[in-house]
Amino acid sequence: MTTDAGAAGPRLLVINDVETAVDHPERIGRLAGAVDALRDDRTAVLDAGDATAMGALAFTTDTGRGQIAPLHRALAPDAHVPGNHDFDYGPDWLAGFAAATPGRWLGANVDGGEHLDLPDSVTLDIGDRTVAVVGLVTPETPELCFAVDDLEFTDPIRAATEAIADLPPSVDHVVVLSHCGPLDEEIARAVDADAVVGAHDHERVVEHVDGTLVARTAGVGHELLEVELRAEAMGEIHETADYPVSGPIAEAYRARLDAAGLDDRLATLDAPLTTLETAGFVADAYRAEAETPSGERGADVGFVLEASVRESIAGEVTTGDLIGTVPFGSELVTLAVDAADLRAALRATQGPIDATHGLGVWANADPNSATVGGEPVPDGETVTVGTTSYEAYNEILPGFSEQAIVANAGAQHERILSHARNGGLGAVNE
């Protein structure tokens, strides 16, 4: 599965975690433009997952996650692996979407039962070489998505090893197309492949692990991965801002945003917000907009995972910008958490919670001093926390659970929008 070190090998262009890029016509246009500029007759295009649409267009239109279709038609990926968010509408929806999408959808470690047929691999003829692509989905999917109860997600390393063993000996190169994030390094150590190209954790990685290339980009349309398969596979990440805009793609998405009324300007900030500042605004929105059991607004504190904030807020703030900051279909719930559990939750967020969820961001609470509103929380008291249903159902922190929910304010992105309209952005830059 190696070739002459001096020969030009097959090239791969890999998109990943496109998600909310559909809400940004110039950015998604540049992603398409980068693929157009780099593609030639020895190039295949791969999709490493979470490339169905997320954000404002997906939330506010009947097309939903299918808003990614114009990009898929333009790029015509040769192979896909579904990301965990691609399962959010359920396996039957994904099966229908995959059937209407160019390229093969793969999942060596997914048993789709009656709903979804995901082959282990596909073999591509690229130039004068054959490249086998094996697809892997994060085994965390059942914990991250509530719509996959009828599916089984198995050990990705065992599944990849078995899939590679079943490949014909005539294959020149083997590539693992992974939506497993930080597991990619373990996969690279364990399997006989030229490269593991991936997605999921929005981390920029280009390295060799035991001779196997491991590479993925931060996603969301800002970057494109190029891989050349030679005696040793080589990877390079391209900034899509350096490439021309594909006019037809940009115009297609601009028209969709205009039709949905998502380009309406709501505010102008002194300066764009960082991701952490945006998370602070979101946490404050959850605090202010959470419902009490009596139907009033306002919790003691707000909480959001920084990893949930997919887009930082720009200086010119539109309706679409705000709806797309946390592009998930969770609801804003109010939790009643006792003092001891809240202090434990605050301590647990003094650093990253774990590799998947990253930092926790609070409004009106300080994890370093374990205080609420600058004051310690006496034993026996109950604190109300505005956060998303995801944090509750997945028991992200001590005291966070379905049983702790005492009120539900509806779709969290609508509450973020409401907070901004009520002046919540005013204090962000102060």
C-alpha cells in the first residue's frame, strides 16, 4: 500500500464539520472555490462528517439540514462518513438524504439495521491508482444524539481492522475517513492505513503517528485539508479565505438567507466578540431568559459549553448570526440544583470538562471562588440554572439531570435572539 516516493500520488481534498458555514455565503463560497482551485484529474473529494446544515437556515426553513445540498451537488464528494449531528433527524432521514447525495456514505462501525445501509468501504480509482476509503463514526454518537436508539455503534478500531483485512490486495492506498476526533491517533496506531483523515472535535491536526498521517481541520468552512498519497502520505491545511469565492454557491446561499429574513441587522457592536465572549453572552441569555416554575423569567445563573458555541458574533449582528451561535435543537431548561452539587459543578469547570465538551462558561457564577453573584452558596439552598436540555439529559455536571428540570422555555436559539432584542448585547463590550 505504498508507491514510489518520487511519483505523484493521488490527492484528497477533505471537508469536515461544515455545519453553520451555510449561514455565511462568502465563507461557504470560498470553501467551494478552494476545492475548485485545487481539484484536478488525480483528486478525490471526501466529506468527514457533520456536513449537513446547522444553524439559522436549518432552524428556520422546511429544508432544514438539507440546506447543504447545493454545496454537495457542486463538490460531488466521492465518499462521506456521517458525523453524530448528521443523525439528529434520525436514521431514516439520513438514509433518504444519503440516497440523494453524490458519493457513497460509509460506516464500518455502524449497524443501521432496517434503517440505514452504510458499507464499510468504497474503492476509488484516482488517476492510475486505487484508493480504498474506510468510514468510521464516533462511538459516542448514542450519547450525543437521541435519535439513534435503533442503531449500534461498535468499536471503531476493530471495525477498521476487519474492513481493511477484507480489502483486495490490488488496492494501492488505504485511507480511514473518520468522524472520531481525538480517537484518530489511536486508530492510526492500530490499523494498516496510509492516512486517517477526520473531523468531530474542531481541532487542527497534521501529524504522523507510527508512519500514518493523521489530519483534520477546525471545520465550519474556514479550512480545507489536502492530502497527497505517496510512500508517506503528506497533509496540508488551506485557509479558504485565501481562495476566490465560487459565485454560484455564494449567491445560492445569499438568496436563501434573504428569503428567510435572516440578514436583518439587529445591532452593531464596537468590535467582534471572541468565542469566549460569545459564550458569555449566551450563558447570560440562558440566565435571563430561563423560565421559573411560576412562568416568570430569570434563573440565578446561566451555563453553556464553550464547545457548543460554533460561531462568534461579528460586529454587525444579524438575526441569522444570533440563531446560529449555538446551532443545536436543544431547549432552554431551568434546573434546580442544591448547593453542594452546584459547588461541585463549579469546581468541575475550573478547566476543560473533557475532550468533547471543553470549557464550561457561567453567567453570574465564578468557578474559581465557587460563588453565585459574588457570594458563597449556603448549604441547604437551591440554585436555579438556565442551560440547555442537552446538558441536563447527558448529566454533564453534578446536579445536572432530567430530574432536576423545573421549567422549559422552549427552543434555546429563540431565547438567545430574545435576549439580544431585549438589550442583552449592550454590556458585552463594556
